[in-house]
Amino acid sequence: MKTLKFKTNINCGGCLAKISPFLNAEQTIKKWEVNTSVPEKVLTVESDDANPDKVISIVQKAGYKIEEIQ
């Protein structure tokens, strides 16, 4: 399993509720969480088939900004 990290603008419970259906629908994502207590609002994704471009596309489709943390 691979872990990917992204800087986002997902910053509250309402944002989490909005993004949840998008991330939960992606079969390759096994687990995800957003740390809203840090300024970068870090989204951590665990996946067997980790594809950063796919995660970026999903989050952008939901209306949020995202960039991969190297």
C-alpha cells in the first residue's frame, strides 16, 4: 500500500462532507483523511494503486484546490 500526501483547501466539516462522496467512490482509495488543524490542510490517501493525478482530478472535480506534496 502506498501513501500520498496533498496540500488542499479542504478546511472544515462542511468541506469534508462535500468531498467524502467523491473520494469514497474511488475504488482504488482504501483510506483517506484530511488534517484540517495544519495550515496546509493535508489530505493523506492510502491506496494499492496510488495515482496522484487521479486523486488530484477527483478533488478538483469536487471544487477544491490540491497539489501533491513531494
